Amino acid sequence: MNTRIFTLLPVVMIAAVLGLGMLAAQTPAAAEESKAAVQSDPMQFASGAKTWADTCARCHNMRDPKSLRDDQWRAAIAHMRVRAHLTAKEAEDVLVFLQQSN
């Protein structure tokens, strides 16, 4: 019985991660709406740029913000928030920076 649980555990974990990624992705219209809503706060943009430069460069080369679509950045930030130990505010600021730079 325990062997069966250990066999199914990786499958369940992969399904959960894929499901979270799908929830994080937005349609292009929703991404544009979200982008328009956050363009009014230049401090959030600046904070996101600083967090992005300070945090992301620790582990890998920084990507051009135009290398991914807005919905793809949302999924990437959701994943990297956990790996980089970002707070919700930091992750949202970075997302605003990347989407407005895109």
C-alpha cells in the first residue's frame, strides 16, 4: 500500500503544479485589462524593477521583459515567487514592472 502512495505522489504533485500554472495564466484580453489597471503607480513599477534586478540576478541572467508575454510572466512569477522567497507584494511589483516593460 505504501509503495502505491509513493508511486502516485509525483504524479499528483506534477498535476498540482500544472493546475496552478493554468490558474495563473490569463487570456490576452484579461492581461491587457490588468496591465491598464496597474499603470498608474510609478512607485510600484520602480519597486518591481529594483526587486527584479536584486533578486533575479542572484541565480541567473536576467531576461528581457519582452521575451515573454504578460500571461507568461504571470506564470513565471508565480513559480519564482516560491523559489526566490518573494513576498506577495514583491511578486506583484515585479510582475507590474515586467508587464509594463513588455
